[in-house]
Amino acid sequence: MTTDQLTQKIAAIWCDLLKVESVGPASDFFVEGGDSMDAILMLQTVNDELEVELTVEDLFRNPDLAAVVAAVETQKRRA
């Protein structure tokens, strides 16, 4: 999966969960309306669909879409 495809997939998950029309690479999960419960749901979906193991700590340290995509790519490379 390319970076663009991965970004689109995670962005779609965010939009669905946060009930927003669109998000971009610099969008912050929490600024877009996410809370800690949303974070858990989002991470569970991302982890299940992309077969990674991101944590809530990962998201709190780097809450923007580009950073989440980068974290997924890093885990995929290590697998």
C-alpha cells in the first residue's frame, strides 16, 4: 500500500468516526473533535484493518494524520 493509499484509508476512518467531511495530513485528531474514547475506537479500527499495533500513547505524542500514517508505515516495515 502506498503512502497516499494509506493516508486515504486512515483519513476515511477518521472522517467516519469524527463525523467530519475531510481531514488532511496536518489535521490533529483531537482538534478535529476526537476524545479519548474516539482515540481508542480509531486505534482499534486502524490496528485491525492495517494489522499494526499503534497505542494511545503513540496518538497522544503525534496526533496529526501524517504522523499516524508514518507510525503505521514504520511498523509495517519492521514486520
